[in-house]
Amino acid sequence: MASLGGELSLDAVPGWSTHIFVELPLTAQEPPSVDALRGLNPRELQVLGRGAVLKASTLPASPS
């Protein structure tokens, strides 16, 4: 929560109810810099949406 700039709180009344409050900002955080991604492996980059899933050069040639 804290890394997203949000807060989590709850209000509980024993034997009655529990209310959980989640607050997250609507503005997007800045993406990590390229330097922060340098040590990640290709799969980690793919999960983060920073790596190529399939390169065009690896596709088989289409039949003519």
C-alpha cells in the first residue's frame, strides 16, 4: 500500500461488523527508470511489460 501511495484502515465492532477502507491515488506513479530494470532477467521484464514477448525475426516465414 505504502509503495502505491495509499492507505489501509479498518473499523471493527466485535459481533457486529468490520469495515475495511482502501485508499489509492488515481494518478499513476512514474515508471521505474531503465537503470532500475537493468538487473532483471528477460522473464521479469516480460512480466513488467518491458520485454519483447516474441520478436518478428523468430516468426516462421509465411507461405507465399
